[in-house]
Amino acid sequence: MLIDFFYTLRSAKLPVSVKEYLTLLEALKASVIAPSLDEFYYLARMTLVKDEQYFDKFDQAFGAYFNGIEQKSELAFDVPLDWLKKKLQRDLSPEEKAQIEAMGGLDKLMERLKQLFEEQKERHEGGSKWIGTGGTSPFGNGGYNPEGIRIGGEASGNRSAVKVWEARAYRDYDDQVEIGTRNIKVALRRLRRFAREGAAEELDLPDTIRSTAANAGWLDIKMVPERHNNVKVLMLLDVGGSMDDHIKRTEELFSAAKAEFKHLEFYYFHNCVYDFLWKNNRRRHAERTATWDVLHKFTPDYKLIFVGDATMSPYEVLQAGGSVEYNNAEAGAVWLRRLADQFPHHAWLNPEPEGLWEYRQSVAVIREVLGYKMYPLTLAGLEASMRALSK
């Protein structure tokens, strides 16, 4: 039975050796655990798994073997129903898309929208002029235009809207979410600087031995403050819009950061940082924090971590009034430079696949503004960003 279990672990790409398997058999022979599947799980994990980064794979393999849980292939994925529905929408050829020209910039686009609001009296669908759905007009939803304003509805997948005209409600990231993979916490631990703080509550064994020996054998217990990770982190999290596709990984990162860093401060923004941030998405219009206050409140020794897909219209980064939600007085790039200057140790974690970055003009702009300190939200990207922040 256990031989099959051993090969199940090997087939799940766990680096389990024969020596470790024999250690497990010796422990069972010595009856170090009660006849319980739960206790066997912990014993098997302790003896067979070399590194905690393999805990998730072990859990899946253990469940597949003992509980009949179907193992998930790393290449498996579910095709969402929404994706299938959107494939039925009008699909323009590259030649047709090339014929759709931009209207001359943000200001002219806003003037044209105002004019249409005054002239249009009924619903339109599939056209190229009026506010409607499924067409090539710059105004509406469900169609295609390289510089459109989405009014209501869901994004069609192009994510090139210059502004979005709708009520937008975002949800706070959950810092209590169960970590799907412990590798995130392992990667974050590269950013460590320990210091002893607080009351003397931890036994200092070397000093106790030295002091006892110097005291002619009379026990002289010495205590020291507990060691804590003294790194200070300021995390700015993009929320809503295209970030909805990356909620799970962002929550896992946020939860891991809350567990790893004692000194962690966080704020939310949408798409790009402007003149205010917020702590609670439900009260983001009523309880805002000026970005200037954040710049003045936190000292330069804080490690600044942006988390966002950086996917938006370039206007949102480069132009005043470019925000999809309100008329910002200064361009997002100005605020990003201010933050980068205040916090020399900074990094941007991007959950979008790195292979797509070259197709996002806004990603290129933000990378340049931040000195190309953008990393993919993968294990390799996390480790690289933590090494950069530690320098």
C-alpha cells in the first residue's frame, strides 16, 4: 500500500527519495503515532517533504491517494461561460480594426461624448456613431474602439477604455485568506532584517551558560527580547476593473505579507496612483488619505511595493484628467515619480503574464517611470523583487 503511495508522490513531482521512505517505515514500525490517518499525514509530511514549498503538492497527492480527491494538473483550466459568450459577439478582423481611427485625443473625445448626450434620444446597437453596444463607436460597451469610453456593461476584453462611466464598487482584499501556496511566504522571507524588541521574554541560552559557569555553577538565567522582522513595508494595491481577474493571487500575497511583516502599512488605488488613496473600498469616497500625507508620514527606509496589472489607457498615466473616475489635477506618472523618489527601495509586482507586457503601452510607461523595477507576480518574480528590495 505504501509503495503505491510513494510512487503517487513521485508522479506528483515531489522529490521523495527511498531513504526518506525508509525513515517513514521505521517510524511506523516504532509506533510513534496512533493508528489515525490525520497523524499519518503529519508524520508522512515531516519525513518525506524536504521543503515547505512542496507542502501544497504533497496535500494534493495525499488527498488523491487516500481520499479519492482528483488531482489537478498544472495545465488544467476551466473555460468560463462569459468567455464563450463574448466569442459570439462581433469579432472584427485586423483590417477592420485598422480602419477605426482614434478621435484625436482625450479632450476631443469628451467633447464628442457631451454632444451625443444632447443629441441621442434612443437606444442603438452595432453602430459606429451613437452611444450603444456591440459596435465600433467610441461610446458604449461590448464593441471595439482603440480609444473608447465604456458606459455601463462589462468590459469586452480589449481593456483600452479611456474612461469608464458607471458606478464602481470594489471589495477589500482579505488578509485572512488561507494561503493556496506557501511558496509566497517563503519568497517574502527573503526580505528580512531581524532585531530584538520588547520585553525580555526569550531565554538567552549562551549567556545563561556563560553566566552560570562564571557564577561557580549556580544557575543564572539570562533573558533577551524576542527577535522580530524589523523590515517596514508600505504596500499599495490596485483594486477593481481588470484586477478582478487576479483577486485570488493578490489576496494570497496580501495575506502572506500580513503574516510575515510586523510593520506593514497598505492603501488601495485604482489603475494608477493619483492625489489620494484609501483603506476601505466601501468608504473610499468618504474616507480618503491624501497621497501627500502618505509621502510625509512614512520615512524613506520603508520598502514600497506596488501590486497591480498596470493595464489601462496610457492617458491614465501620462495626462492630467486621465483617471477613469474623476478629473485628476496631475498625471499619474507625476505621483509615481514622487513615490519612487521618497522610497528608493521600491518594486512593482504585476500579476499579468510577463509575455503580455509588451502589448500594454501603459505597462511600458510605468516600467520606465519606476526605473524598470517591475516584476511578475510569480515565485521567480517575487524572489527577484525581494532581493532587489533587500539591497
